[in-house]
Amino acid sequence: MNAAEISRIVFELGEEAQPWNAVSPPVARTSNFSFPSVEAFRNAISREKEVPVYSRGNNPTVRLLEKKLAALQGTEDALCFGSGSAAIAAAITSVVSAGDHVICVRNCYSWTKKLLSEILTRFGVETTFVEGCTLEQFKEARTERTRLVVLESPTSVRMRLQPVGEVAAWSRAEGLLTLMDYSYGSPLSRKPVALGVDVVCHTATKYIGGHSDILGGVVCGPASFVARLFQHEYMTFGAVLSPDSASLFLRSLRTLAMRLRTQSETVARVVAFLEKHEAVDEVVWPFHTSHPDYRLSAEQFAMEMPLFSIVLRTRDRGRITAFLDGLRAFRMAVSWGGFESLALPCVAFDNTDWPVNMVRLYVGFEDADYLCNDLDQALRLCV
Ligand SMILES: *Cc1c(COP(=O)(O)O)cnc(C)c1O
């Protein structure tokens, strides 16, 4: 998708009839909507997805955001949720029934794993987790009951990619549905759908929110899929996005392309600095030629993303901790997507198989030299 088309979607699509000709779309902060006649009421409740009746169903501010996010992913429709996790859980639950089987990548997002391995198992849905680096691994996991393939490329923290195009083509030929968590990628690329993925879920909390101050998520897919999801899990679970958050997401969408462009320049400089550093064994960034899945990164992303991991040379917990405690410009925190650079320390997690000396870094909006200087002084504490 070219930059002009992104601008049309972000600045124009769905904004034809704003109240008072407002330049910034106003917030419809109301729980419900009234009608002047029984006939108008009857018409509205029969089309609740398209007509505002109650804000758990259709709220104009949320709906405007959904139109833009669907257009950005190149899908027919979308539904927003109160978080990325809520979006993924509702979408997966809407597909499977007792007796069904799911294939999912092993190092997927922790709450996706919880849903598949501990919650849906209670309702008779089984999942096989695969490494996901080759199509063969998906083929081997296929059973007669398989209904859904769940991809997440790259995987959280370890950053291994799947051959998404190959897997989605196979999945379609087999009559399976492919769902992809595209939280790492930018919503400015339409890549998953172009590769044959049926349903794209992603957090909005990170790149779209962009200011570390709101939570949200979205499911983008074919109109029939979204309509069914609306009538069942969306309305029943009620994990909706508030109109206030939707308004802030609309604000942030206006600057998304500009923010990501700036960050892709900064991250390239930080990675170049780290790959030469004596305290760093490896920089794990899908856009670096040293990455095992580098070949796939252009297939799946429109631009270089500001999130990567490093593997420290030391495996000594004390030194690893000294490095992390010594960081100033990088705050220690989960998530990413805001202005502030962040570090996620694997050494702080007991229940994962992440290497202790792995640290995930997110590059925000600070100057590249400022970030490199900070990394340098902290890395000296762990050599
Ligand atoms: C953050 C994240 C989510 C969940 O999004 P929230 O908005 O935090 O609920 C899902 N998948 C991946 C890969 C993520 O990084």
C-alpha cells in the first residue's frame, strides 16, 4: 500500500459527515441512543451492527476507527476490543467448537497460549503447538479435526518468523482458517492478507496508541466472519473499546506513519552500534542480514520495526542484572509502542524458556546517540 493510500484512509475515510464539520472526529461519549418512533427503533435494532443503538454494539467513534483499521489491513470489516488479548480470544473462540483441533506456533503470546492450552481445553478444543519455522511442521501437526491455524510472526521475544505465505496457501487448500496475530507488524502494510491470511488480529495498544496511555485491539477479516463474531462473542463477552479510547486511537493514527518512519531510522543506528559491542553476543532483529529468517522479513513487513532482542555475552545473573539496573534511557517495562524506549528483561521471568541473557529492547523517540550512550555505559557493567 502506498503512502498516498495510507493518508486517504487515515485522514479521509469515514469522515465525510462529522457533527459540526469538526476537523478532529468528536467523541460519542454515550452509552445508548434514542429513537423518535417505534418504526425507527424497530429498524435500528434489526441492524445493530451498523446503526447505533447501544455502545456495547455500535458506537460511532469506535465504528470510525474500525473502518479505518479494516481498510489499512485490506479486509472487508473489523471489530475493536478493549485490548489485543480480548480481540484474539474472541476471534479464536468464535471459530472452534468441542472436538476441533488447532495448530499454533509454540512461542506465541503468553495469553494466547493460556487460552489454547488451559481455557479452550476445558471445552474440548485441543491444540498442537509447533516450532513453526517450516511448512512441514504444520503439515505434521494436521489431524482430521484441525479447523484453525494460528500464526504469530515473529514470535514474542525470540523473534523467529514463520513462512506465512506458504503456510496460509497450504491452510487454504486444506480448507482451514488461518488467523494471524500481527501485533509486531505495522498496520500500514496489508501484508498478512496479501499472503493469504484470512483473519488478522492485532493489539492497538502499541504502535497505534503510540503514547503509552490506552489499551485496545482489533479483529480484521471478511464481512461474514466479522458479522458472525459481532452477533456472538463480541456482543456476549462485551470486551468493547470505550469511545474515549477510540478517539485517542483516531488521534494517534494521524501520526502513525511519521512515527514509524522516524523510529525505523533510529533503530537501524542502535542495532548497528550493538552488533559491534563486545558485551553483546547477538542482536536478534528480523531486518538484520544475520537473522535466520531475514529472507522472510520483506515478505511480512513494509518497514523495519523498532523492536528487537539482544543476547548478552555473559550468562551470569548478577552481571545481567547490573546491566539492566544500570539503564537510564531504557525503562524496564512490558509492552512497547510509546515515545519511551523500553527494556524487557528475560532474567525477571521464572516461567519461560527464554534464555536468561536475552533482553528485548524497544526504541522510542529519543535521539539515537543518547540511546547508544546509555546502552554503552550499562553494558560496561556486565563485561
Ligand atoms: C501485546 C501483545 C498482545 C496483546 O495486546 P494487549 O493490547 O496488550 O492486550 C498480543 N499479541 C502480541 C504479540 C503482543 O505483543
